[in-house]
Amino acid sequence: MKFKKLTFIALVLLVFFNCKKTAETKEKTSENITEEELYRPNFHFTPKKAWMNDPNGMFYYNGYYHLYFQYHPESNVWGPMHWGHAISTDMISWTEQPIAIYPDELGTIFSGSAVVDISNSSGLGEVEKSIPIVAMYTNHKDFGNGKVKQVQSIAYSHDEGKTFKKYENNPVIDNDSIKDFRDPKITWDDDRHKWIMSLAAGDKIMFYDSKNLKKWNLLSEFKKDENSKDGVWECPDLFKLPIKGTEEFKWVLFVSVGTGGPNGGSATQYFIGDFDGKNFIIDKEFEKSLKENHTYWLDFGKDNYAGVSWSNARTKDGAKLMIGWMSNWDYAVKVPTEIWRSAMTIPRKVELKKDNNGYRLITNPVQDLNKYRGTKFKKENISVNGNTKIIGSESIDLASTEIKFNIANLNDKSFTFILSNKVNDSLLFGYDHTKNSFFIDRKKSGKTSFSEKFADKISTTLRTSSNKNLSGTILIDKTSIELFFDDGETVMTEIFFPNQPYSTFSIETNNQELLLDNIVINQLNIN
């Protein structure tokens, strides 16, 4: 009898703990689903799991855009870097692939680039006329106690970038003296028929050339005083661009910095000039503007870093195509997602404009986004005085939306767009006439306490256009907003984490009457 009683008690305890374990599993699953529903972007690339940062190795081949990225598959924070991989036919809908390049005896795999070696200049093709994909990256070796070594290596692919084989004579550029010596970006110089590579080295960019992608010769160094002095230079990109509306060309140099961005933390700056096959020479007019206006930034929001271009992809009018990492080193490892960390920006078309204000890069979303437009809301001549609701989530999904608006007579008006939900989270963005500046305010956008630097101040940037007409394109995903004002002349990108999806989109003025001439809201249906 005693044995039966003990057996019964044991069975009860077993059932109890199994039920508790099942409940905990269900609860965890529920949390994961909630995180997916709340924060997994609809139309921005994210890895299925784990940590991601810089975009790498981007090229176009046989109908597919390839995106590689800094990836730590074992954790949701930065760690030993691999190259993750994704492919797309339009740069919007991505399919993640197996890891492309793994760490080796030379170290982990830091950022770099990849090119389609059409002429097999490297001799790394399987047969004489085959076309290899050649990737160049930084091997990073950490010996502890602050001692590191960074060298440049290459790998090649015979299956269109799915898998890579390391070159047997790596590294192709050795280094024993420079601590920060990384992020090789290769471009083809069509004028001189050779490969050019830009490499970040501390607070300067080093330029190399090569005929075969294996033997590299140092050409020159570029370093300017009139730039962001904070942080190490990273992720360079050198390419040629036509000046919009002319037959002229200039060379553009991207340089990213981990600190010192226009609104804090990491950001990407650029320089305009010429390249003579050896030296990057900054344009004199642009240099004058630098001295007067300081740094030129690609994006004035907090969350667009390490942006680089697809090595061989351009639009019909010669514009380049690029993408950036949509986060900031000030808080990237702390954002409130656990399954994965980070997303990429929307891919963007990059053009060079010259007017009375000098040279400026303009960026806009790639046109392939348009084919995903679904439900459409359009309204004209909205008179705003105080707070005016434009639309709610009962009519359109505000977590996957493209908004285009136009104000024909801005004059001395200020306005604020507001995204809000039922638990009083709100994201504010708009234009302040008194400061002639655009702004994003995410102080009350939802979860912000994970980092004191996430919502410590309102992000602002001056409006450069003097046109009384203001147009804008707004892309809203579950956790991001991308603002393209004045046809892409001023761009701001930021992330946010509401406690519930935003359900109302409204506009507000401060005791001023404003005419919103037209607004078009398109729901974006990606899946």
C-alpha cells in the first residue's frame, strides 16, 4: 500500500512538472511569435536568426542580386564574423542562403567585397573562359591583450557565389604595423582597364590597383582634415557617377565612421572628386563647401551605416545601387529583439546632383519597390489646423506602408506627422520652420530604455532646398522609418520598437493652418 501511494505521488509530481515545462515552452513560443509579429520587418532583409551587421560582397549575376553580410551565427550579439548570404531578383524580396565564407587559420572574416571576374583576369576560373566570382575580405586575428592582426585575403566561387574556396596564397596583402586595416572594396576602372581597391586604414583610405585580383600595388592615400574626426574610418567605396542632367562624371568616395555621426554614433560620409588612376583628388568646389559646411552625410538619421554599392549594378541612367546596415553601434547589441538582431535599409538609387549649392548625392528607394503596392489611399487638399487624422489601421496596414505627400506652399509653416497606437506610443517626424530643419522624435516611440543613447535627443538636419514646395516619400516598416525629402536630397533613417503596432497616422500643426495638397498611401504586400 505504501509503495502504491508513493508511486501515485511520483506520478502526480511527474505530471505537474511536465505540465509546468509544457506551459513554459508554450509561453516561450508565444513570446517568440510576439517578437516576430511585432518586430520582424516586412520588406527589409533580416537573417532568420542571430547577429548581422555590415553589408558585404554585393554583385549582380544571372538574374540575381547577391547580398553578403557580417554574420555571427551562434549569438544575437557581435562575435566571430562569417559571411552570411542572401539572394533576390529585385533587391526587395530576399531568400537567405547557407553561410558563404567561414573563419580560418588567418582569422575571422571581416567586411569586404566581391566582383564578377568576366575576363577571368584572376585565372581562378575552372577553365580558361569560365567566369569566377572573386571575393576579397579582411582576415581578423585576435591574439588577446589588445593585439590584433588584419590582412586581406581572397576566395573564389565556381557556382555563382553559393560556395567559396580560399586562395592558397592568402593573404594577398599582408600587414604587421596597422591595427585598423580593413574592409577592401573593389571596383573596375573602365578608363584604365584595371581593378581598383579602397581600403580603410585608421583615419585614411589607401588605394591599390591590380590586373589579376591577386597581386596588389599600393597607389596612394587619402586623408582630409575637413571631415568627421571622431572614430576610425571604415567601409570605403569608390565609384564613378554621372552628374545628373549632364554628360560629365565625378568620382564618389564613401567613408563610414563608428562615432561622430550627425545625430550621434555611427554614420556614412562622402567626398566628391576625381580619380586619375592613382590618386583621389577632392573637387575644389566640393572642398570649399566642406570647409564652409563641414561633413557631407549620406543619411542624417541614426540608423544607416556601412553603406556600399553593388559592384556591377547600375540603373539605365548610370546611377549606382546601394544598401546599408540599419542600426547604430551606440545600441545595436541592445535592441529588444532576441531571435535576430538588425536589418538592412531599403536598397537605394544613388545619383549625383550639382546646382547653385554645389555637389550633393541624392538617394531614393529602388523602383522595384513599386510593384509591391497594394491597397491605395489618396486624399487631396487636406486643411490642417491642430491635429488631423489621416488614416487608421482599419483601412491600411501602417506596418508596411509607402507614403508620398506634397505641400505646394510651405512658406513659414511647421508640421508634425504622428504614428501612434492605443498604449500611447508615438513616433513624431516632420519639419520645423523656425529651425529650417527636418526631425525625427522617438522619445515616446515604445521601448527605449534598453540604451540611454537610443532616444536621448531628437534627430534633426537642416533643409538644404529653398523651394517653397516640399515633397516627401516615407517608408514605414514594423520597426523602421525612412524619410526621403525634396526628391531624395535629404534622407533620414531610424528604427523604433513600439509596444503595439501603430494604428493611427495623423498630422499636426501648432496654431497654424497648413494645406496638405495631396497624400498617397500605398500598402506594401511583400509576402
